[in-house]
Amino acid sequence: MTGELSGVDLARQALTAAREAAKKNGAAQTKKPKRRTTAVVRRDGREPLGLGAAIGMMMTERGMAAPAAGGSVLADFDAILAAAVPELAGRVQATAFDAATGRLDVVPDAPAVGTKLRWSAPKLIAAANERVPGANVRALHVLAPAPAKTSPTTAAAAPAPAAPGLPTVPVERRPSPDGYRRAIEAHRQAAPPSRVNPGIAEAMERQTRAMRELSRRAFPEPDIAPDDAPAPIEQARLQRRRQAAATEAAALRRARAERVGATAPPAPGQAAGEVA
């Protein structure tokens, strides 16, 4: 015997049917739960901090701060360098590590080593992070080259300086061997001083005198004029003036003679216009 459905049952059936229809039509959407973020307000009232920063600050205030990884990176740098770039082992020093920025400062002993370090920076950073997991090395800063510190092996090989209180022993010079001295003396005797033939020297002197005489004849030296004598240029000008004056005087005399001859009567037995 089936009884009639009540209103509650009908509503439940209708809701179930609607959900099934929504699933078939794809209208139902599942919402992801929102992620709750926890913010801790600082005691002085400034901007809020993240959870990690707040926990770190709390550990620092209570003396529970973990040791920084910078000390481990600097202490294990030789092993890190030998693992990453073995050919540069012993030629690079790690001077500082900034944990906040992840920068590792290194000093090479030569410019070529610094260039090799810059090329090998990714390998060195990866080796440092692998050896010291919490270091978080992100950058390698190569400083100016500086000479490497003296290693114990080099210091042992270097000669120790003499103590100031100990007396110094003078170095005794050994005399030259007898054979060496005899060879030097024989060389000096075998090379006599150069001698000049008197005949050749006299011939050279005669040739020099003849050349001087020929030069004197070809280029005679002018006579030395007295101080009151005119200069050569003035003397030449004066001579030209005298020649011009003499030529002008001769021309005037000739013109006068021709004039006189033209006006005088002809001599007996001489034709007119004929000059005697």
C-alpha cells in the first residue's frame, strides 16, 4: 500500500532532480576554498609582516636565531672551488657573503683568473648551493686581483732571512786560473800597436798640401779692404757713374764737333757736306 507523498518528500525529490539536471548540463561549479593568509602586525604599529618574517623576528628577539649560512660558505669555499673549477684551486679567496642579497665576493690572484671566474660563475654558484643548502647564493662578485697569501709550502721553500745578531761571513773570491791569465797575456802580446809607414804618411801630407793649393787657386780669397774704403757694391756703382759720365762727355764733344763742321765754309778743293 502506497501512501501519498507529503510536501517535504516532493520538495526533496524536486531538489534532487534539479541537482542531477545541473550536473548533466555542466552548470554546477565547484569553488576552491580560499587560502587564508595570516598577517602579523608589528608591535610598533608599522606595516604588517609576512609569517616567515614575523617568525624570524620572534626567533631573533628570543635568542633562537639560526646561524647564518655565510660562515659556512666562506669556510667551505676552497672545497666549493675545487669541486666547481679545480684548475683555479688555491688562486681565489672568498672575502664576504651577503645572505640578504646572496652575493659572494671573491678575490682572484691575477686578471686571467678573474676572467675564468666570471665565465665559471654559474658552476660555482651551483656548487655552493649544493654544498651549503641554506646559503642561497645567487650572484658572484669578482673583485680586483690581489696577490694570494703565502701558503705553508711556499713559506717553507722560501729561504729564511739571516738574524740581525749573527755576524755575516764575507764571500771569498777565488783567483783566476793560471791558464786564463796566460791566455790573456798571450793575446795582448800577439796584438802589437798599429804602426804607420813614414813613406805613406809623407805622401798623404804632400797630397793634402797640393789639394789646398788647388783650392786656393780656384777660389782666391778677396783682398782685405781698409776700413775707410767703400764697399764693393758702392765701388761698382761709382765706377758705372764714371763710365756713364765719360760716355756722355764723349757724345757731347762729338755733337759739338759735328755742329761746328756743318756751319764752317768748305775748304778749297773740298765739296760741300764733306767732312775733312
